[in-house]
Amino acid sequence: ETKPHIVLLGAGYAGMMTTKKLLQKLSAQDADITLVNKHNYHYQTTWLHEVAAGTIDVNRSRIMISDVIDSNRVHIIQDTVLKIDKDNKKVELSNSELTYDYLVISLGFEKASFGISGMDEHAFSIQDVNQSRLIRDHIEYQFAKYQNDVENRDESMLTIIVGGAGFTGIEFCGELAERIPELCKKYDIPRNQVRIINVEGMDSILPGFDPELAEYAEQSLRTRGIEFRLGTFIKEVKEGSIIVGEGEEIRAGTFIWTGGVQANRLVGEAGFELTKGKVNVDNTLRPAGYEDIFILGDCSWVLDKETAIPYPPTAQLAIQEADTCAHNIHTLIFGGTLQEFKYDNKGTVASLGGRDAMGTVFDGRKLYGIQAKVMKNVIDDRYLFMLGGPKLVLKKGKFRPF
Ligand code: FAD
């Protein structure tokens, strides 16, 4: 008798937690489980702005998959998914092909360029560990180059433009506010020669966030030297500059786009029905017509049944979906009742660099400064605990707000 084969694509928040939950629910006799990921490590996507700014070490943000997932129970394949063939129940990888009985797609997000000319070629994006590390090194290289070649130097090398004032853009600016003074010291450059400019098309930062919290964030960042160009649309990205508004050119050594993300393009290419680039799934987290496929995290579009508003694409959502997904796969194998996903919003906290942060907690209460920062650390450590227990919290956790 053959066992069902469960294949999970992507070891991000959704993929890792679903694998963990499946291991709790199923024994080795019940099913074979395969987890495919581009790298042999899992990373904390929510810390990547810190990696990109250089305020935490790369290795702090990543965890070897085999350190937290039992490789005797799960076949871990390090490879890149190239194609999902949903009608033949096959997945094409760079080096092999897999067939499945149940498929979990949790391949996360990628940069959305919205057709802005030059965005694909000239913009960095805080997307994965490798890109984030490249941003960190690129910024530092600009400082080194500026100081090394006095004759050809150009102050715009020291300008960093962050496109977008959403959650990621604002958190990243907060880290830059901490990091840039350190780089100035290291390369003997006065802080006032460095510009950090946030360019946002809307008239205020953090659209959708509580206005009082957004105002607090803006003040905190302005005080620490971040310039804002609100109500300013980016028209084009070139090497060494961007064009905004009616044709104004702003020169910069570094441009990072945080203004938009979309689902991994593989889900669109697979032919699933999409809304805003994400796959429509029902409350059991499956796309219509494909009972054996679950699509989680930033790849899917799930509506709150009561309000018909889609849930926000967050790590928190991806982690919670894992429970429902694992439960439902168990149900499909052994029978029972399928679970409907219901999001439990535990609040959102944005870090603003150093000791500063702001956000809301589960009861809607607003937190600012150190208090918010402590809460942010609690959220991060809680996830590490779920993933790897106390050992992982001790190794990678965040304990002090500074
Ligand atoms: P991911 O965690 O992105 O994982 C996708 C995985 O798939 C990765 O391991 C990747 O390597 C792998 N993969 C991708 N393509 C392939 C391929 N072709 N083949 C094989 N493997 C592949 N959310 C919050 O709730 N709170 C926050 O404070 C917060 N802060 C954020 C800060 C930043 C800087 C960013 C960028 C995002 C933040 N988010 C936050 C959003 C959150 O990170 C995402 O919603 C979350 O990562 C989605 O999880 P996921 O499992 O869908 O995908």
C-alpha cells in the first residue's frame, strides 16, 4: 500500500509552520512529506530590512532548515521550483521533477514593478537574504568609493532613496537612521553629506495604518534625518537617479524599491485564477477546482467571510494558516471535517530602528517607543519558540530593546 505524498513548496513562514504541524499530526506511516526550498536555510523575512541596512548580521536572520525540521521524517530538497503543473500533479524543479498527492504552495512574494520603467533593472528590493546582503554591501561600497576617489567623487553617491512608505519602507528607513551614523564614523564622512530620502506617491506614510501611529513614525524618522517626499510618484528609475513627478531628477547612489510586492510569479504562470496577482482561495485555503492544493501566505488571496475584505499579507497570517492547512490535509487523508480559516489579528508593531517602534496590540491598544519595541521582540521570539523551542530563542532571539 502506498502512502500519500505531501509536497510543500517554499520554506518561509507558511511552509515551515505547516511542515511542523504536519509532523505533529501525522506519523511516518501515514504519509511521505517533501519540503522544497531554494536554499538550505529558512530566513526571517520580517528581519530582512535589518539585514539590508546592516544593523543585524545575516546569520542571525537565518536558520538551517534541518536544525528545526526532522530530516528523518521530511525529505528536504534544496532546489528551485520552476513550474507547477497542477493538472498533471507535477512540480518541475531545476534538477528533478516531483509528483504529489497533496501540494502546499508557499513560495512567498517578489518585487512588483508596476510597469515603472527601469525598476526591474536598477532597483534593489528587500526580497530575500541575498538581495538584502547586496543592499548592505552596496551602500557601504558607496561610502568607501566616495572616500577613496576624491577627484571623481560625487555627493549623490551618498544619497539613498527608499521608494515607498509602506510597512517595509518605513521599517527600513528606521534601520538606516541607525546605521548611517555608524558608516559615517567608519568612513570619516560628516552625517550631513548623506541624504536618506523616502519617496511616496500618497500624501501620507503608512497607508491603512492608524494615522496617529503613522504621524509618530514620521516624526521619529524626520528627527533622525530622514527626508520625506510625499505625494511624489516615481516615473522612471535610471542608473544613478530616479525621475519623479513632472520630470524632476533626483540623483542617488542607491535606490531601494519597497513600494510593491506581488505573489511569486509561479502561481500566475501555473494558471490559477488571480486577484491582484494572488491566487483566490476559499476558506479551506484551496483554489476552486483543486481539492488537493493549498496556497498559503503571500501567494494567496483569502477573504474574511464576514467582511469580504482580504486578510493582509503578513507573517502572522502565514503562520496562522499553517494550522488550518495541516488540519485539512489530515482530514483529506483520514476523513473528518474540513476547517475554515479564521484570522486572529494579534496586532501589528513596526520597528523604527534602535529603541523605537510603534503599533497596536490585540485589544487595539497603541504602543510607542520602548514599550512597542519590547512587544516587537516578544512577537519575534514567540515565532522562534514555535519553530525551534527554547534553544532557538536563546540562539537567535531578541531580548533587549537595544
Ligand atoms: P516567505 O516567508 O517569503 O517564504 C517564501 C519561501 O519560498 C522562501 O524561503 C523562499 O526562499 C522560497 N522560494 C521562493 N521562490 C522559490 C522557488 N522558485 N523555489 C524554491 N523556493 C522558493 N509581516 C508581519 O506579520 N509582521 C512584520 O513585522 C513584517 N515585517 C516585514 C518586514 C519586511 C522587511 C518584509 C519584506 C516583510 C514583512 N512582513 C511582516 C511580511 C511578511 O514577511 C510576509 O507576509 C511573509 O514572509 C509571508 O510568508 P510566506 O511564507 O508566504 O513567504
